Amino acid sequence: MPHLELHRNERIGWLRAAVLGANDGIVSTASLLVGVAAAQAGRTQLLLTGVAGLMAGAMSMAAGEYVSVSSQSDTEQADLARERGELATEPESELQELTGIYVERGLTPELALDVAKQLTAHDALGAHARDELGMSEMVTARPVQAGLTSAASFALGAALPLLTALVAPLPHVVPLVAGTSLLFLSALGAVSARTGGAPVLRASARVAFWGALAMALTAGVGKLFGTVVG
């Protein structure tokens, strides 16, 4: 029967991109809005700042993730090409290398050699990719998926403080945007921790702390200069 058990590391690719995007969307947009509101900006200025931050941030996240993960993918493909060449020119050496890996993992030399032979006959490149290079289908780089996930999650995260700023009474924009954004960040940290099997309280506190620090700094800058920085 096929192995149907699911593991948390199968989610690591899209989860990392989604959490990073949403977290950045909330923190950067909320910080922008808090800083501009602290400088006594009007509703129109808040809207323009928030929308501009959302669009620029989403595109930046998409481009950054795509380029970063593409570099990882290029490295993986180069390693596979090298391994493919070595399998074609030095098959015996590669068999011994695979055997040695299994011996180090606890198999007897005889059993390790037998396993290496069988896996080589079945899928030599796949065996070396998995056991020598540490590659697997679950963690293979997917640039387009990472870029789109980051952009969408950033936009969603940025929309939360932006909507709060649009409906909040103008004199109370700063505390309401800051407060709701900290709640959003805490919830995001809890959800991501629970999905990844990490401690919930620690993750929530971590993202909330850095979000609060970012908003406090931008609020201080806005209050200090009393002008909207374009």
C-alpha cells in the first residue's frame, strides 16, 4: 500500500512564504500608516500611503522570493547535473559512495551494498539526490509557487491594517491600527506555529514584539517630524 501519512515538513515551502509575506504585509503597512497618522495626515494621505505600500510590498515580496528560490533551484539543478555525469562516468565509485552513506547510518557493509545496488538499479540519480545531496520532493525549490504565495499573503496581511485605518476615527487611527495589527500578528504567529507544530505562545510573542517595535519607531519618527514623508 502507498504511504499516506502526512508530515509537517511537507508544508514548509508554502508555509514559510505565506507566513513571511503576511507578517511583512501587516508590519510594514501598519508601520507606514502609524507613522503617517502620527504626523497628522488626513484620510486621503492614509489611503494613498496604505495602497502604495501594499502594491509595492507585494511586488517586492514576489520578486524577492522568486529570485531567491530560483537561485536555490539553479543550485539544485547544477548538483543534479554533476551527479548525473558522475553516475555515467564513475558508476562503481558512486555505488561505493552510496554504500558508505548507508554504512554510516547503521547498516552492515553487506546489507548497505545490497541496498545501494537495488536503489541504483531502480533510480540511481534519485537515490543520490536524496541520500547524498539531501534533496527530496517535499523540499524542492519552487520559485513560482513561492513568489505568488508571498505576494498574495503580503497583500492580505497589508489589507488588514489598511482597512482598520479607513474605518477608524481619524484621531484614533494610531492606537487602533497598532492594537489590531498586534492582534493580527499574534494570531498569525499562533496559526503558523500550530500548523508547523511549534510552541504557540512563543511564536505569537515573537512576531508581536517585533511588530510593536517597528510601529513604535515609525510613530516616533512621524511625531518627531510632524510631516508626511513621501
